[in-house]
Amino acid sequence: QVQLVESGGGLVQAGASLRLSCAASGLPFSNYNMGWFRQAPGKEREFVAAVKWNGGSTAYADSVKGRFTISRDNAKNTVYLQMNSLKPEDTAVYYCAAERSIVVLRRDPSRYDYWGQGTQVTVSS
């Protein structure tokens, strides 16, 4: 049974930092590209960042580029999202997702095979 469990969300003030973690189990982690997505109330789920199976390539949404960093530790079956200089518009539920691919990085959530339950990030102004 595949499980993706996010942690690290919370309530912070604008300008603060948070580090999200996503622990994976039940799948060959190093055979999967990993992504982070977010969904704000009343909005569609949107791409945030993705990292290739070996950590050798990353992709970011323009809205977070330069502020967020995605990384992974295959020995720990964990993917991270370091979020700096947080803004109120970053407020959303953040989800990690796994895609059974080691080729291109995808931004389309429908291409991902497994999802976590999400963790809430709230940034106050």
C-alpha cells in the first residue's frame, strides 16, 4: 500500500520560512519523480515544484521560483520543500505527489499516480 505523508505545515507571518516533508512508503521511491502541488480555497490545484528521481533536475512554478527549493533524500524515502520569504498568497493546502517516471518532470497533476493527504500552510500579512 502506497502512502505519502506530508508534515511541516503551519501558521506563519509573511516573510517567514517553513520546510515541508513528505515521507513515502510502499513504492520504489527512486523510481519516481516527485512533485509538490497546492490548492487554495476556491481554486484549482496548481503545480509548485518537482524533482527528478535522482535529484538531478528540478522545476518550479514562476510564482515560487527563487523562494522555494525542492529536494529529496532517496535513502530516507523523503522529499522536501523549503519555503522562504513566504507571502499571504502562498496560503494553501500543500500536497506531495509521486509520478511513475524517471524521464521528464511533469506539471500536470493528472500525470501523478499517488498523492498525500495534504498539509495546511497559512501565511498571515
